[in-house]
Amino acid sequence: MTPFDDLCVLGFNFFQFPLFSAEMTGVVVPLSLLFLMSVSSACYISNCPIGGKRSIMDAPQRKCMSCGPGDRGRCFGPSICCDEGLGCFLGSPESARCVEENYLLTPCQAGGRPCGSEGGRCAAPGLCCDAESCITDQSCLTEEDPDDQTSQVEGGNPADVILRLLHLASHTSHRTHQ
């Protein structure tokens, strides 16, 4: 007498109820395959670009959103808006629109040439900004292209630039630094 015989005496036999009957196999196998495919999907990012995850490196980056007075500036981070003529606005109403950049699917590139040690870019004469903050950087004082009128410093000499930076610092000192 086996242990299973006791169960048969009680009126229940496990071997009479197979786990997968012929009728259930037609439903269970496709459902199992769909479940396995959903678990082992190759692209875990929900907004994969056309051509795969690595194709985003090949695509030219778009300019970041415009912001500031008259939409003359560009967003550098969720709370940073910089304009070459006016400087940078940190955590101000002028930079409020820059939060929208976080919800766009494609990356953007703001500013001029690379500067600083944290992957920043020249945002205004003498200012280097990344997504979180701005610092003064002497390399951002030099002109990028002498023919480009938008990159020339108004006033021309470094003393005027320093005065403008001090003026900017006095207006942004009461704002939180992010």
C-alpha cells in the first residue's frame, strides 16, 4: 500500500487530474510564451528611439528650449535659463519653463563650447553652466568666432564683463542654488 492509496480511499486521486490536459495545452502554451517574451524583452526603456537604444548617439542633438525675456535665452537645466546678453536666471520665473525639458523624449544641447569639469557649456560671457549650476569660467570670455556677432561681449573689455557678472550675482544671491 502506498501513501497515495490513502488519498484514493478518500475519493480523490491526483493522477486522475493531469496538470495539462489536451484542451488546456492549446491555451497554456501561447500564454506561457507571451509571458516569457514580456519578461525577457530586449529594450527595457519605454521610449526606445527608432533604430534602437544606441541610435540616439548618431542623431544630431536639438537645441534646448528657449526661455527668458522674449524667449531669447536657452534652458541649461530644469531651473536654469541663460541669455548671452542678460546672463543666467536660476530658479526664477524666467527659468520656470525649463522644467518642461525634462518631459521631452530627445536630449538637447544648450550653449556654446564645452567648459568646466562637470560637462558644462558656455552659457553667457564668463559663465559656464551644466544642468544643476553655473560657475564663472575664464574660457567662456573668449570669442568663439570673430564673425559671429551673437557671441561677442557687449562693451568689449573684461572690466565691463566683470561688472555685469557682479550685477548678476547681486540679483541672484537671494535665490536658492540648485
